[in-house]
Amino acid sequence: MFDRIRPHLPNWLSGLRLALAPVLLGLAWLGLSDLFLALLITAFATDAADGFLARRFRVASEAGAKLDSRADLATWSVLPVSVWLLMPDFVEAELGWIALLVASLAATLCVGFLRWGRMPSYHTWGAKASAILLAFSLIAVLAGAPIWPIRLAAAFAFVSMMEEIAITVILPRWQTDVPSVWHASQLR
């Protein structure tokens, strides 16, 4: 039975994360911060698990990488509004950092669409590290921890997104799973 489910599990996890994005927004709208935090942790856990399982079960695919990227985009896109609904004072105080993240993500996507006509899906080491840093620091802030770790994570995420722009410029053709700008230069 598990052998029939195993090849689909990574994509189901990405699909679950995609489906959780509007639910997270709804929970924030309703002010259900505890449930929001629990589902946010679930969404971040599916992000960690889907790629790991795809590689472990040897079922990684271009379609799975695209689904993962779309689920990431959906999740991270609802977070600024969701956090604003739950913690408006925090968003007001950190608006510069939030604007930097949103602008750099928008720039990364725009450059990808201009160059390839589609969203980049590199899954770089930097993007993975910044997602982990942002996820843990955001969860900590939502739970009442100090703000400085999220600022550090935001700066790291900015650098990571600039690397993705450089990868888009360097690559000779669109492809998924380019670990770093160095790897992109080797593909040139």
C-alpha cells in the first residue's frame, strides 16, 4: 500500500501547503492566532518534508519542483497580510524590512518572467537557508520572542533573492534545482 502512495507523497505535501495559504489568511482575518501559528508550523513542516521525501524516494520531478515553488510563493505571499492582521504594531515597526523582502521577491519573480516567461524554481542553498531562518524567526516573533532574529533572516533572504536574480541572468536556459550562482556559472 505505501509503495503506491510513496511516489505521490511529496507533491501531496506541496499541495497541502498550497491549500493552507488561504486558510492561514482566513485564520488571521478571524484573529485566531493560536490556530494560525499551528497551521503555519504545519505549512513550514510540509515545505521541509516535500523536497526531502522527493529526493529520498527518488521521485523528484520538474512538475514537483514547480508545485513546491508555487506553494512557497502562496504561503509567503499571505504572510505579510496575515501578520499585519495579527500583529499590526509589529508590521508598522518592521515595515522597512517587510518592504525589502516583498520588493526583492517581486524583483526575483519579474526577472524570471522577463527572462524565461515563468517563475524561477532554483531551490538554492541560500533560499533554503533563508526560508528556515525566516520561518523560525517568524514563529518566534508570533510567539512573543524578540524581533532582531527576523531582521537578520530578512537580510539573509534579500541576499539569497539577489543570488536568484544572478542565476537567472547567468543560466543559458530555464531549469530547476540550481544550488548556487557558482553552479549556474558552471552550466553556462
